[in-house]
Amino acid sequence: MSSNIGPEAQAAYQKYLDAGSLDEKIKRLEEFLSLVPKHKATEKIVALNRSRLAKLKRQQEEHKQRLKSLGKKSPFSIKKEGIQVILISDYYNPGVGKSSILNYLTGAAKKKIGKFTSIPEIGIYKFKKIKFQIVDMPSIMEGASKGVGNGKEILAQIRSSDLICFCIDLSRNFENQMNLILTELSNADIKINIPPPPITIEKTGSNKIQIFYLSSEAQNMENMEDLNEQIIEVVQEAGIRNGIVKIYGEITLAQVVDALTPSVVYKDGIILATKGDLPHTETAYLNLKNHYSSQFPLIIGTSIKKNNFPNKFGEIILEYLDKIKIYTMNISGKVAEKPLIMDKGSTVKDVAFRIHKSFKELFDYAVVIREGARQKKKRVGIDYKLKDNDIIEIHTV
Ligand SMILES: Nc1nc2c(ncn2[C@@H]2O[C@H](COP(=O)(O)OP(=O)(O)OP(=O)(O)O)[C@@H](O)[C@H]2O)c(=O)[nH]1
Ligand SMILES: [Mg+2]
């Protein structure tokens, strides 16, 4: 170990080497990483050890999964239904208004308003026949990422949700609330509103690690040779001996490590500012927007007390998540009431595949009805790109 990491970090590293159990090793390695000064000279040490940590965590996760499959159900394991929207807040001062929002949207949990929510409450909010599962979570305590206040269970649920709503009480200091939540999410490797790094890593059977740079940004990065070598090292350190690494854009070594860390997830988040009816909350709302609009493109001011909440909340969510609604029509001209929810940019092929795998093979042509288009009804091929609210009729051979 080189000497530019400082005596404290060196001591921590020794403890890591001496650690017996997997949990202990992870704890010690995390301690070591928090003590290493972060600068150019230590960049590689940090990356290598984060990669090592990722491998240990993967083993820990596998172990937990095995135990879970033997164990019983907890109120925190929620069966997903439709689009899952999760309401979270901080615990500095409970009573932000989450249960009130859940009740407003779904009618559920009326009795829980004004009482501390200790296990998740769930309701279904329907918008244009689309189901949104609203999950009202117990508030997040300091240290949640280390397990305080059912923190592990809450964070595990957040990982698998489709949208996270940061519920922020405008009558209290918003920075404290945001900081607590963002810190715990970050400690749990949950990244909010940033795209995943442009990289894929696949294990293969060959006997080395191959790296492909697949875009001009990727090919024109500075210090390519160094980076190439470092990537190979961190990939190997994560336990992958044979593999193909594909890089689609500019990337940092830290992002490569993120991609190797199974606990890292990328999630969409919005802010729901609450209690907008209370004194001084108008200024608080403007300040909140000023502070966070670069990280949170969508910040909505609400007051459940005054019934002030977007009435097209479903539409807002779909748009934020880059989803479109596609209505199928059968041969007798009946349009389905419930749309298919597709990613923006989807084609006729994607819809055909969603309806039934065989539809793609048997596809002949489709008719698309688009309200407001110059030609309202159009015969199209399989690669035709669809738009929100399109009606589609698929003809097979
Ligand atoms: N003035 C005002 N009070 C509100 C509003 N929304 C909720 N409250 C009140 O705030 C208190 C707490 O609301 P809850 O909905 O229970 O808050 P919570 O986030 O579920 O609280 P915990 O479960 O304890 O984390 C209740 O007394 C609500 O009536 C609002 O828009 N304006
Ligand atoms: Mg509650």
C-alpha cells in the first residue's frame, strides 16, 4: 500500500485485511475508503478498492437473497401493481403530509393521517384507467442506510419503485429535509435524476477483458491508454476475469466502478412540496425551486388542506417518466379503454411485441389513428414511431 494515503487509512486497511466475516470486511473497507484522501494520486487506489467492495457486497446480497427465500413475508415487501410511486420524507419532524396525499389520491389510510406511519400504507390511484400504486413510506431517519428505523427495508423498496416523490414540508427548513433524504439515498447507492453511465459489462468465456469504445465521444477521451489499463484493473478487481466492456460515451473511472457495483441504481425523483397554505410557504417554495431545480426538473407545490394538487397528476408522472399511452383497436373497430404504457420513441414493432410475441412474426401492416394529424388515419409499417394517445390496429398475415 503506498504511503500517500495517510496513517489512519493504512490502519483501517490493516483492519480490513484482518477482518473475519464478510460483513466485517465490508464495514472495514468502507471505513478505509472514507479515510483515504481523495485526489489524483489516490484515484486508482480508491477505484480498485471500491471495485473490491462491490464484489464483497455482491456476495453479501446473494447471501441475503438466499436467507430471504427461506424467510417469511414482511409488511415492507410490497407486491408491485401498475406504476409504483413512492412517497418519502425525513424524520426530523414527522407529519410532512404523506398520508394526507395518499388519502387524497386513493382514499386509502384515512385513519393514519396525523398519526405516525410506521409500516407502508398503499393505495391505488387511477388516471385514465392507468393504475398507479401509491406507497406511503414511514419517514426516513438519520442512519437509515445503516438500518436505523427499518431503513434497509424502506431503501430496498425505493430501489424497485418507478418514481420517488420527495415530500417536503414548506413550513419547515427544506434544506434539512432534503439533505437528510439525499444523504441516506446516496449512502444506499441510489442515484437520483442522473442517467446511468454509458457502459455495459458482460462476462464471457474468453480469456481476457476486451474494451470497445463505441462512439466518437468515447473514442476521443483524454488519457485513453491510462484509462484503458485502469478499467481492466477495476473490472478484474470486481471478480470478472473474462468479459466484454462496451463504452458508449465519455466516462470516468468512478462511473465504471458504479457500473460494477450491483447496489447502484438510477431512479427518477420529483419534489412534492406540502402545506402550501401555511404562512410564509410561498417564499419557501420559491427558495426550494431556486435551490433544487437543477437536480429536480419537477417541483410541485401542493396543499391538501386547500385541495390544491395537480388534477392531472397521472399525466404529469407519465410525461416525467418518458412514457406514452397507446390504445389498441381490434378488427371490429373497438378501441381498448385501457392504454398500453410504452417508452417514448416506441415503434409499432414494440407494441406488437408487447401484445404477443407471435404478433411480431406474423405482422403484415398496422393502421394508426392520430388525432390532430394532417392525415388522421394512416397505414404504416413495423418501424413506424408512435406518439402519445395514438390508436393502433395491427393486421397479421
Ligand atoms: N396546513 C396543512 N396541514 C396539512 C396538510 N397536509 C397535511 N397536513 C396536516 O399535517 C399533519 C400530518 O399529516 P400526515 O399526512 O399524517 O403526515 P405524514 O407525512 O403521513 O406523517 P408521518 O406518517 O408521521 O411521517 C396532519 O395533521 C395533517 O392534517 C396541508 O396541505 N396543509
Ligand atoms: Mg403518515
